Amino acid sequence: MSRPMRPKHPRKPAPKKPSSNQKDPVGVYCRVRPLSTEDGECCIEVISSSTIQLHAPDGLKANRNGEFKETQYTFKKVFGLKTSQIELFEDVAKPLVDDLLRCKNGLLFTYGVTGSGKTFTMTGSAGQGGLLPRSLDMLFNSIGPYQAKRFVFKPDDKNGMEVQNQVDALLDRQKRESQQSVPKTPSSRQRLDPEFADMINPQEACRAEGVDEDSSYSVFVSYIEIYNNYIYDLLEEVPFDPIKPKPPQSKILREDQNHNMYVAGCTEVEVKSTEEAFEVFWRGQKKRRIANTQLNRESSRSHSVFIIKLAQAPLDADGDNILQDKDQVNVSQLCLVDLAGSERTSRTQAQGSRLREAGNINQSLMTLRTCIEVLRENQMCGTNKMVPYRDSKITHLFKNYFDGEGKVRMVVCVNPKADDYEETLLVMRFAEMTQEVEVARPEDRPICGFTAGRRHRNQAFKEELTRQLQERGGPVNGEHPSVLTQLMHSFPPLPPCEITDPTDDHTLPRLIQVLEKRYSIRKMMVEEYNKAANMLKSMLKDFDGSLVSKENFIQEQRGKLGQKDSVISSQKAEVDRLEKKVKMLEYKIDILQKTTNIYEEDKRTLQQELESRDMKLQREMSDKRRMEARLQGVVSDTKHKWEKECERRVNAKQLEMQNRLWVKDEKLKQLTAIVTETKSDWPDQEKPQRPSRQKDRGPLKRSASPSPVPTGLPVRQLHRRSRSAGGEKWVAHKPANGLELDTVMQPHIPNAITVSVPNENVLSKCDKYVLTHQEVASDGEVQTKLFKGEVFKTRSGGQAVEFTDIETLRQQCPTAPSRKRRSSESSPSQQEGNVETRCSVAIQMRPAGPAYQQPGYQKRRKPSDQ
């Protein structure tokens, strides 16, 4: 068995989005707050009616990295320091009130840094009413005589309105008056606070033109705040409990059948005058959260939204009562938003709950900025990115306005003092970006098909009927029951009709006479009424004829107007195309300008880098010239030193050669003496005797063989005891191929670092150097030489050794015969040359050349017989 399906109510389709060429940019206005005496320097200058100029204060120019140039920003209109509240209202809010009366929505919000005058712009003060009271005053001045009675329009709690008949409305009014717990909305007859009465000057009152007189209106207001990203109803009446006070409950956002967002369960109060509406606003304003900070004595800690909702419905065909059709009810609303000011905690020094409030305020404003950026990018680049409306309650509530449900206007309030320069710069950039966002233009609501002027014709008919009745002496109010009563009293009174005597001939004739008279009067009145009816019919026919002619004239004018509209639409399409082209060109110019600025910045950076490199190159060139001069001095010193060294080595070589020549001469003399002695003794002996080794050694000792000639720096005087017994730190250089001699006396150096190959690291730690060198002496024995020197640093950063002393350790066998040196053995000068080469290799870490060889020791050979 199938379940019966519940009947579904047809959902009202979403409003058709207008075409792409029917878009209007967001209107952004700028208002500059007057500078107080204690604020000091001013950083904003009004250039024209649409341009302002910002210049950085003196204290920030040194820290802006080249960004302290004066910048200009253009708005739809700029309001200077002497702008009055009425001038601001005429340009900003009055068009939105006109649209509200024409069933179009509107959104107006103030944006700026804390302390920039947003609340004053929206609310005002005594004698200087802001945008909100002036909007209410204009609205009630326009619809005053056309307002419906209370409770004729009733909210349906779904962002819609219902129409009640007169009986239900009367019952609701009586019920409201009987409930004492519900506070009554103050009427205009009550005594008002002077602040409310003096808010708007009567001479500044204005009203809208072209209000539909054939409709009836009612105004509902609601007031909410968004605090820490939660929505609270400021008009909600919460029972006061002194024992356990109940905190206010947050509200949620819902979507109605037309896909518009609204606050579910929000209190909507019906008001009938400006004073009454402002009294309701002030009642909610007292509940709004404000706090004292270092930047503002009364700083708003939440975003406030005052919603003015206008319900209007057409009158019926007679022009007396409201049409009882919910589909014919049009509801439009105007949202006046006072955004909380952005602030930096480093300036306000906020802590605790104030710090949390500031964080939520800045986060919601950042979400609003992000939504505007995404909308601008989608429109400029043709992308379809999702706009993050749901990231914040303030953007989620008003997303329909940015999707084409009404006009959007923003008033940017700025404070020209120098302390707010950086925050004001960010506000200006956001406002400049907001102007580039286009919002779809809302469509006009359908108009009821009844004849226009119904209320006026009904009123004219009543006035004419009253006038005619007055001419005939009838009642002035024209009510039918009173007319009949008056007519009945105008008839002649009836005589007594009681007949007591059958012979009474007077009663009936008198009655017949009176009735005939009454009949004649009635006939005459009928004729008068017929004449009046005929006259009224003729008048109605004349009215209908004139109405038909006027309707024909209106149709002709409408046809002409349609032609004009088609021409205007084509011209508007052309203008929109040109505006779009201009905007695209401006966008390209902006991109090119930004690219040019980037290139100029890169050029400036490269120039600075080039200048720094030129300065560095000049420093390097000067250092190079100084180094060249220093090296030339070092080269000249080294050249002079090596010239002296070469001269010394030449002299030493000459001395060595002279010594060698002398030794050879001595040997030749000895050989000559031996030969001579042998020849002289040859006849006496049979056989020549071989000279003993002792004899051979004797002449060698007497020959005073030359001592080894030191190479290098002059050697100090030899001492009997080794100087290595001191407390200095030594580097003991012992080659790895040295022989171990089993002698009793061995060279012992305390505090010495023994190495086989010295390096710069070891030499830097010590101040003395000793090289152990072994060689074969002239008698064939091994002798050990200790070359000692001092370690010092060179100009190039290395280590050098200056040799100061040579010690020779020699062992000798007293009974061993002398041995002659072989001619192949190296001379002391050669050995010392090898020692010098080894020292230079060890100390200066130079690679040994092919001529350098480690000195070796030859085996002892038996001396040959002479």
C-alpha cells in the first residue's frame, strides 16, 4: 500500500540574475575626520572632490625602504573636514532610501581604523544626526499618510510578511495592549529625550518623490550585533533574574525560499514614526558592547547591523482596503552596518578579553577583504573561484547583496593623524580594490495590474458625496444609516390610527391624506435621487471618458517611452561596453604601471649593487696597488738579501776551493817527501816498506785539514757546553735514515718535539730548532752535527729558522789507523750544502728538486797501498 504523498507547496523561484551588462560598481566614499589639536602631524590632504593624497610622516621616511613617496587614491566622492551630515546623507544614503521605497534592497556600511569616526557618521550626535536617523526621517516623511494600521502586516518568522484583515489586526492590537508583560513601544506623543528631539533640524527634513499612493506601507526594524563571530539580538527582551541572570542567546543564520540570508528568531518591531524607530534603536544601542582602549574611549567591540524592513502591498480595486494576497506583498530592506575598527594590539596594549575581541574583529575584516579580492579576481580574470562567505558571519549575512540583491555602498572613514598612517594605508588599498568590484543591478518588482490612482479617486468620491450631502443639509460624513434616519424624520408624522367608533369618518381620511403626502414626498425624493444618480452616472461617464483619453495618452507616451528606453538601453549597452573596455585598459595600465615600478625597483637595486661593486672594485684596486707596492719592497729587500747571500756563497766557495787546493798541495808535498825518502832509502833496503797507518795519520793531523765551512747565516761562537740544556721549547729534527750509535754520551734536549719532517704547525709552537745530521769524517768515522737556530715568523705568514750555532759530536778510536778519504766522498762543504738544502726543504716546505738527494753513508773500504 503506497503512502499518500504530502502536497508540496510550490517554491518561489529564485530571482533571475540580470545579464552581465547590468552591473554597477560598489560605491565607495571617503570621509576625512577633522584633526584634533593633540594629534599633531597630518598625513592626509584632500586634493579634489574625488581624490586624496597620503604622505608618510617624518618619523617613518627612514624606515620605508623607498616607499615613502606620496600616494593618491580616487573615490566616488571625498568629503573633507568641513562636510556636514546633511551633505553626506544627500550623496550616500538618500538614493538607497529611494530604492527602498521602490522595492529594492540596499547595504551601507562604514569601514576604517578605530577612532576614525565611523559611529559618528552612522549615528551622529545632538544637532548632527547621522545617516541612520536621517534615513528613518526621510522614510516616514515619504510614507506617513499611506501607512497601514498596526498588525495589518505580520512577520511570518521566515523572512516574509503576511497580510491580515481588519478584524485579526484589531484583535492583535487589543491583545498587545492587554499584555502588561510586553513593554509598549513608545509613541510620538510621549515625552522624548532631548537628544532624540534635537537630532535632526526640521529645516533639514526631506522626503522622496514618486511614492506609490495606491499601496499601504509598514516599517519594521531589527538591531543585531556580531560579537566574537556570534550573532546577538539587541532588541530581545530577556526576563531579569537577579539570582541567576541568564546570558543572551546567540542566533543562527538561515536561508529563505528566495535564497536570501536572514537571522532566525530575530525581533522585528513595527514602528510608525521616526522618534519611535530611533527610540527602539537607542534601546538596543545601550546593550551593544563597547570598551575603553588606549586609542578610543568608547571603542566598538562588535559589528552592529540595523535593519530597516519596509513591507508594502497594493490596495484593492475600490481603493479602500489592502489586497489580501501574500504574493502581492513586497518586502525590501536597508541594512546600515557600523563595522568595528581594525586595530593593532601593539598600539592598544589589549589583554585578556579585549585581545580576543580584537583578534575576532581583525579576522572578520580580513575575511571581508578576502571575499572582495576573490570577487574582483573572478570578474577581472573570468575565473569562477568560490567566494569564502561562510568564513565569517558578517560576510555570510550579506552575501546576497554581492550576488545582485541590492546596491552596496561603503563609507571609508579615515583619521589624518600620523600615528594611524600605516593602518590608513591598508584601508586605502582595500577601498581602492573594492571599487573595482561590480554588483549586479537588481530587477524592478512587478507592479499590480489595478488601475493607478485608486486611492485618489476613492478619496475624491467621498469628498464629492460629502459636499453634495452638505448642500442638501445632510450629514457631512456621508454615512448611509444617518441619511435614512434623517429622511425618516423629514416625513410628516402619522395621525392616530385607532378607530373606536364605527361611525368615525375623520380618522381614515386624515390617515389617507398623510399617507398621500408622505407618498408625494417619497416620490419627489425618488425623483431627486434619480436625478442625482443620473448626474453621478454622467459624471462617472465623463470621468471614464477622460480616464480613457488619459489612458490612451499614457499608452502613447509609454510607446514613446519604450522607444526611448530601447534607445537608452542600446546607448547604455554601448556605454557599458566602453566602460568595460576602459576598465580593462585601466587594469592593463595598472598592471603595466606595477610592472614598471617593479622594473624601476630592480633597476634601482641593480644600480645600487653596481655602485657597491664599483666601490668594492676600487677598494680592491687600491688594496692591489698597496700590495704591489709592498711586494715591490719585499722583492727589493729579498733581492738585496740574495745578492748578499750570493756574494757570501761565492766568497765561501772561493775559500773552499782555496782550502781544497791547499790540501792537495799539502798531499802533493807529503807524497813528494815520501817518494824522495823512498828513493833515498832504496839502496839500503831489499824491499820497500809499507808506511804504517799511524804514520799516515800523523801527517794528516799535522796538515790541519780545513774545518767545514758553514753555509747560510754566520755561526755564533762555539761553546763548550750545549746550549740546548735551557728551558726553551725545541723542535728536534731527526731524519728517519739516521744511525743509532751506541755511545755513552748522547745529545739530550728537554722540552723538545721530535719530528722526522717538520711542518709549519710544529714550528709555530716552538722558538728553537735543532737538526741532527750524520756524516762520514775524513778519518772514516761517523760524526754527528747539531745545527741549532731560532724560529721566527715571516712576512708571508710562514715560519723561518735563523741558524746560530753548530755542535759536532765525534767518536775516535785511538788505536785505529788513519783512513784516507776517497775522492768520491762528499766534502764538508758539499755535506753542509746538502744540510742547508734539507733545512730549506724542511722549514719552508718546498719540494726537493732533482738535484737534492738524502745524504747516505758509504761503506768503509780498506785503504789502498800507495
